[in-house]
Amino acid sequence: MLLETHALGAERANDGGLQLTVSTPTEQRTLSSSHLLVATGRAPNTDRLNLEAAGIETDRRGFIQVNERLETKVPSIYALGDAKGGPAFTHISYDDYRILRANLLENGNATTSGRLVPYTVFIDPQLGRVGLSEQEARAQGRDIRVAKMPMDYVARALEVDETRGFMKAVVDAETDQILGCAILGIEGGEIMSVLQMAMMGQVPYTAIRDGVFAHPTLAESLNNLFMYGFEDPT
């Protein structure tokens, strides 16, 4: 993995492959590959909506500005999904709909405040993420404990001969609440979802550590993660 690296150019090699010239913090390198993926991000098509006529404000990228109730500054006009920016996930768009349904049709008071934003990158193996990373938690000045475990400690992963990856969870040292996790491994998104539900229900990590999970499931690996994965054994 190359960090803080900029692409300088790409060209077809004599063997039909691709060569990418990059500049790293220390040198210029040429990388060989079979494919090149260029990701430039998304631009909203809100410029087609004539928002100025309604007095609706957008940010410099064109995303509609809303508050935590998804309200624009114009009364009775709301924005949801990708048009308002933020994480461009289908499940976030659906939750935006849930908020508006609760508030407009059910006289509720739902907001996006405190909403957990999970995601799964469907690479091989999967990467599932939710909540705070270790770096984010430390930046907030939290007293945390970090549990780590390679996937080759997971019984189910061994049985299906897929032991690439690792598990990592961040917990609050004072309350034992799970603050976030990253699961890179077989069905990483599903394992992440188990921890997300614990976070939603404010279930402490100790309850999962001592819980009884069916053997040999991937969820069972959470016993070992929270029993043996901490660098400090306290």
C-alpha cells in the first residue's frame, strides 16, 4: 500500500498491461498492473432543480444543506439521500426516509443526530466498519481499550480455509461500551453488524465476551476477540 502518493501518468506496456507512474514522499515509481480504476467521486445533479428559485441553499459542491431533521432553510422543504451529501449509501437514504416518515406522518421527532453509519466494502475478503476508529477515538481524548485478533484465530475461518484479515474493536475503558470496529475477513460485514447491534442497544463488550454463540459460527469469534484481544489484560 502506498500512502501520500500521487499519480503522474499511465500508459499501455508492451506486453498489453498497464504501467502507472506515481510520486511517493520519497521517490518516483512505476507500477505494473492489468487494470486501472479511476475514482473521481460523485457530483450531485441538483443544478437541474432550479433550487435558487425556491431559495434553497447548497454548499460549494452542490449538495443541499439540511439540518439534523433533514429540513432545508425553506419551510416545508426537505432533502434526503445523496442530494444532501454525506455518506452515499443506500441504507442511509432509506434511514433518511424513515426520519421524514416519522416526523411528517407520525408526528415524531427523529433526527440524524448520533446515527451510526455502517458500511461494507465488498472486496475479497470483506471489510465491515462502523463507529469510531482508534485514531478518531484518541483524537476525541477518550480513554479507550483496543482489541485485535487475526482471522486465523477464528474457528469458522479455519474450517472454510479463509483466514485472511483481522478483527479490531475499540471500547470505552470506563463504560465498557463498544465505540467502533473494523472487520476485514470472511463475511466481515455480517460480523460488524453484530457489534453494531450491540452498540445500538448499549450492550457492553463484556456481555459479548461472556455470551454463548453457536459453534462454529463467525459470531462466536467475538468471544475470543474480547477475551484475548486486548493488549492490556485488565
